[in-house]
Amino acid sequence: MSTSVNPRRTFAIISHPDAGKTTLTEKLLLQGGAIHLAGEVKARGQARRARSDWMKIEQQRGISVTSSVMTFEKEHEGQAITFNLLDTPGHEDFSEDTYRTLTAVDSAIMVIDAAKGIEPQTRKLFEVCRLRSVPIITFVNKVDREGRDPFETLDEVADMLALDVSPQMWPIGMGGLFEGILDFRTGEVARPEGDSKEYLGKREANATIPEQYVEEYELAQAGYPEFDLEAYRNGDLTPVYFGSALKNFGVEELIDAIARYAPPPRPQPAGEQQITPDHDEVTGFIFKVQANMDPMHRDRIAFMRQVSGTFKRGMKLTPSGLGKPIAVHSPILFFAQDREIADTAEPGDIIGIPNHGTLRVGDTLSEKNQIRFTGLPNFAPEILRRVQLRDPTKTKQLRKALDDLSEEGVIQVFYPVIGGSSIVGVVGQLQLEVLISRLEAEYKVEAALEASPFATARWLKGPDAALDDFERFNQGNLARDRDGDLVFMAKSPWDVGYQEEKNPDLKFSATKER
Ligand code: GDP
């Protein structure tokens, strides 16, 4: 009997709304031995919502508030590989969770609309990937439609993101002229078939390609760097695939690229140490907590990215925030197709752990309770609001609630140094709605959110003297976070740049490591 474990590829898709993330996800799941079949990505969410009253807001708005995990398996060169795809909420549900999910993956696929190029949300998510040098494979989608010149797209990626680009495929025409995709690695052309002009498996080894496209692809091969695995894994180079998620072009090649090039589960820093997957105990960290909005059910699901060891159902793990072990009896294992597999999980896998508020974002879980993972950041808020209490006698309850909720990772809270009402910061609008409902439901605090003069925040670091100086002159723009760390409240991104220039001894950081 073989005890060998499938290699893991844990990744996310980063994109701007409408670029085709959902369509591509469906196609990836369909190509692999998916646990959830294509067409079910959205339907699955609805079924889940119908089954439980998991989140009121989720039901009201018909969207999934937090990321989920999808797993599929595919054979690559005789070896079965398990792919864990972590969903990054992207439309109205864009939030700090979207960013945090990127701290739990080993690589990402960046989906770009061939007609639109790099859009704002893609860029933001890319910056988060860059913070941790997450390797990126680029998929230029919708080549079955009229798009920009592929060279323009490649140059935009290279210039805007300061990345080397290495095309791995080339579209033969686009839109009405689309004749297929040439794979540089195999030399084969995938052809559209029938009225739907889909890719149904037809490939030609020695295809005749119209002259103008021959010139084009030869230029593309000669004009850009060759693929370099090390540069890709360091986050310095992105291989670029062209395709159509809708018509199924380039999807096989994309899965093949993840299998072939994307890194296996990485070591995770814990202070000075690096904990590798073969570390001799089960360890992991919580990157997301999903709370039930029903005040009668204070249950939560904490999502743990496993870093090392082989997890078994019922195992006792100690959360760093709690100090005493908890038994993980009913974990949610996302590849629960086969009972036997469902009882264990490996490094790179995600485990959902039901709990009653004991597990917090950033917590380490481990068997021996000796290590603490580091490098799990808070992200600078993009929306800041003043919290106005309706009932001024509830100041204490409000403070407790804001501290709790910020510790849980729902919001960030900032206390202005010269008094006044607390300011909450979030990455996405939905977090504010979650805040207001939870304040009412769980803390019986009625509050309103009002505009604040601030647009973003930066954690301040530097020599004491420089900090003191800065504090003296900028009191009105300073606050402390829940740990008491000094934060510069900026009225605009320009304001940040201006202060950075004026105070070269200080570091204005857009993230804060726990
Ligand atoms: P998401 O918002 O990124 O998840 O994007 P969706 O997957 O929902 O796609 C947005 C729209 O673009 C939908 O109408 C899709 O049918 C369409 N779409 C996605 N991929 C393609 C593609 O490759 N070609 C064309 N023509 N349309 C696509």
C-alpha cells in the first residue's frame, strides 16, 4: 500500500471584477477531478447559504462574505497533484480577508482581461503578492474577443508591475479572426471547433499559421526573456498564458504550468526560524475567521493554513492566543470526497475549525505550543470612519467591542492621540456593515459611522527622537492602534508621500506584522 501523499499546489486567483475569475475557476475545477463540478461555483454558494443561516449579510446580499477553498486533483506526468484554490472575494465583498488570503497561498494566477489590461483591483492584489514575493502566473483572458494587441498587454504588465514577462503561448488572431493558440512549449496549436468556436481537444502539431502571426510570435519569442524558474519563484518574472476561460482555451496549459512551475508548500517564518513542511509536528496559522451573524449562535469557523505535519481528525492543537489545547473533532476538510482522505490533511491544505471565538486571525496552532508564526500582516485601511455612539453611556462597551472585533480581524481601530471619537478602518465597505450588525447583535451597542477626514493610515517606525518630533507637530493626524502603536492618519496618498519626504528618518508602513 502506498502511503505517499500527493504534492500540493496552494494558490489564489487575483483579478479585477469581470476579468473572468469565476469562469476560469469553473473551468479549472472541470478539468481537474473536481470535488465541486463546473457550473457549481456560484450554485454551491447558494446551496450552502440555504443550508445554514451562516451569515445574515451573506443571505441579504446574496454574496459570499468570506473566501472559500476549492480543491481538485489532476495527474501531471504520471503523478497526481492536489490543487487547493483559495477564493479571493472580489466584488462588493472585497475586504481585508481578500488580502489575508494571499498570505495563505504559495502562488497566484493573475487574470487580465485582454481588452482592459491591468485594472485597479488587480494592481492592489498584485502589490500584496509582491510584499511576500508570491510567484505569479499571468493569464490574459478573453482572446476570443477583440482585445488589445498582445504586445501592448505584455508591455503594460512589465512596466506597471515592474516584472519581467515571458510569454508561453501566443494567440493566433483575436476576436473574429481568432484561429487558436500556439503553445511555445509543445509547438502545438489548439483550435476552435464547431459553431461555438470552443476548444474541444483539437490540437495540431505542425499547424500552418498565417504569415503575419508567424512574424508576431517569433518576435514575441525573441523580444522577451525566456522562462526562468528561479526568477519566477522569486517573484521577479511572470510566465504569460493567453486564453479564453469561456471557450476553454489555455486552461489545460495553465493547470500544467501550476503543476510544473508553481512552488510546493513553502516554509513559514516563526521569528528567526523557518518552519518547513517536514517539521515534526502539526502547525498552522489562522488567516481568516468567518463569524455567524446570528446572536444566538456565536460559532465561528477559523481557516487554518497548515504549515507542517500530518493533521488527523480529533488531534489536539494549542492556539497561541489561548495557551491551552483544543481538540479539533469536526474540522472542515475541503477535499472531503473520499472519507479516508477527509480524515487527514497535509501542509498546504486548509482546515476549517469550528469554535466559539477562541481562534483569532494571526493565531498559530501547534501540537507543542513552542512556535509563533510571524509575517502575518495587517493591511492599511482604505476606508476610515468615525464611530458615533447613539447612547453616550456605552463608551466602555464600545471600546471593548472595537478591541475585540479588531483583534478578531473584522476591522482595525484607531484612537486619536488628542481624543475624540474612535476611528475604524477597513479595506472594503462590507466590513463596515458587518461591524454595525455585530455591534448591535453581540454587544448591544448602537453606533453610527460618520465620515472622517482621513483616507488611509500608515504605521510609524523610527528613532525615538524623530518619532517624538513628529508627534509634537502632527498631533491632529496621529492615532494609536489597539496595541498602542503610533499611526499616521493621512488625508490622502499625497499626504503620505509628502510626510515621507519631509521625515526621511521615519518609516511609513502600509502593513503591520503581528
Ligand atoms: P469575475 O467577475 O472575474 O468572476 O468574471 P466572470 O467569470 O463572472 O466573467 C465576467 C463576464 O465575462 C461573464 O459574462 C463571462 O461570461 C465573461 N467571460 C469570462 N471569460 C470570458 C472569455 O474568455 N471570453 C469571453 N468572450 N467572455 C468571457
